[in-house]
Amino acid sequence: MKQLGIQLALVIGALFFSINTSAQVTEVAVQDSMAVVNKRLRFGCGFGLSFVGGTNIALSPNLMYSLSNKVSLGVGLQGSYTSIKDLQKTTTFGGNIISQYQPIEKLMLLLEFAQLKVNTTTETVTGDIETDYWDSALFIGAGLNITKNIAIGAKYNVLYDKDESVYTSPILPFVNIAF
């Protein structure tokens, strides 16, 4: 009996020390829903602010889609308010189509067509004169990419007519911030 107890103790000890445990490990990666956003799609917002000769405030949100690392296409909205005290107030609203080409990392070239509804009120001694019309603009421009998301530059309106354009100059500076 003593021998059976020793044999049983040896078998239990051998089983206890020889058990090789293994388990299947599955890694589960949880991805933040904000990281799933398509990196080719960017929201941007251009703005302008000037107090030279009056007040000019402009805002132009846009949505751009990157076709490649160098070419992007997009659409946007534009709105602005211009006021020359005791003379004229102008509001504009419209849309635009934008194409951008980035030949090198720091340089951005653009081609933009904008169609704007213009409402102007001119103050005269005989009363206010209101005019409503549509204005078209075709811009060719260039900008410097300060960072991946910020660009500054200027664009030239090839359709500019000083007697009929809502813009006071054919050259417009711009700042664009992309998210």
C-alpha cells in the first residue's frame, strides 16, 4: 500500500508539473470613428477681412477631394458684406468650383470659377438706389502652403471689369484653412 501511495503521488506530481497550458490569443483593435474619415476629403474655409476704405468681410467654406497627392477638385459657397460708410452697402452670395494643383510641397496653384448674386444699396441725396445682378469671376492664383492645413496667396480675376464687377480689384489675397 505504501508503494501504491508513492506511485500515486508521483503520477499526480508528474501531471501537475507537466501540464502545458496554451490558449489562443486574438488581438482586437478598436479604431476611433474619427480616424475612419476619408483622408482624401478635406473641409476648408477661406476668409477675408479688410477695413481699408470701408468694411469688407468675406467667408467661403469649401469641400475638396484629393484626386492624387498633387491634384484636388472641390466646390464651395461664398458670402461677403462690404460697406462704405454713407455711400454703399453690398452683400454677395454664391458658389464656386475649385481646382488645385500642387507641383511641389510648398506651392499651390489654383483655378476657380465663382458665380455670385450681388445686392447693392447706394445712398444718394435723393434716396437709396438698389441693384441686383449676377457676377461671374474666373480666378487664376497661387499660394504658399505655410503648413499642411494653411495656405496664403493671391488670385487674379481674368473676367474683371472695373465698371461692372463686385470686386474692387482684379487681384484678391486669400487665406485658406483646411481641416
